[in-house]
Amino acid sequence: MSYKVYYFNFRGLAEPIRFMLKYNGTEFEDVRIERENWPEWKDKMPMKQMPVLEIDGKKYFQSVSICRYLATKFGLSGKDADENLEIDSVVDTFVDMRLKVTQAFMLPEDQKEAAMKKVLEETIPLYLSKLNSLAEENDGYLACKRLTWADIYVTSLSALINFIGKGQDLFATYPALKKVIDTVESIENIKKWIAERPVTEY
């Protein structure tokens, strides 16, 4: 099977997909589209947005759905419906946080400062403290007491949250959650990808 990941020239929402493919040792073409070239690509994408995963010529969209599919293929999903619910709850919780954080970050300058203050002092601590508790309950993982795609998803986007948080390590004060990130980033294939991937701001 041939794989292509289409996204802009940064990590962003494509990084969970890239992490999943790299974890499994699956080769893929990393198609990075510069913003100025996006208009000529837009109509080629199913929903006129990215990331998109192309498998043997067919394009699939929605990053979380793609990750869930790859998790099923690569043995990173739950063993039954109950475990999948546990994993999905973690991912959806992180998505909720990311949306609130990015929405504040994208506000006009006259609204942004107050919104970001609330995000950094209230929103992020609320979500990260819950994720930290889950990591404590699951022996160093976020669900099911073993490595699942929830761990890879959260780890792959942690740098984006830190970037929005003005470059500080927002996860550092949550030791169990930080351990999850360190565990995933030490997986040989992912560690190699982090070392070799294009250097971008976020």
C-alpha cells in the first residue's frame, strides 16, 4: 500500500498521523504545501482542507478519524468497545482543549490577551490536571494501562500547545502526563522521526 500525507509545511494536525505511521514503520510521502500554493491545491482535497491521508490513490479526511483508523490497523486501539470508549474519551478531551486554546490564540489582538490569560491560567490547567490523573491511574499511560493511540495523539500535539503557550513547557508541572510524553518520544521509530523531520515553528 502507498501512503501520502498532505498538509502545510509545519507539524500541526498532521503530526499525529505522521507519528502513527512512523510508529508502525510505515513509509509515506510527506507532501508539504506552502501557504502561497494552497489555492491551487484546495479543490483537490475532499473537504477543501487538510490534513488528508491518501491510501493507494484514495484521499481520506478528518485527522482524528484517520488516527483512529491507523490505530486499528497498527494495534493501538482498544480490545473491545469499553476500551475504545476509554481511549476516545482521552482524545476528545484533548481535542476540546486544543480547540479552546487555538480559538483564543486566533482572536484579534484587542481580544487575544485577555482570552489567552484565561486559557493559560484556567483552561489548560483544568484539562492537563485531568489527563495527569488519568496517567496516574493507568500506570503511566492515558488509557487501558498500556500504550494506545491516545498517548501518541497527545504527545504529537503537545509541542503545538507549548508553542501557543509562548514556548513554555506547559506539561512540565504534570509529572505523570510528562512521563507519557517522554515514553512516546523515546519509542525508536518516533525518536528517529523527531530527529529527522523538517524543522518548523510548530
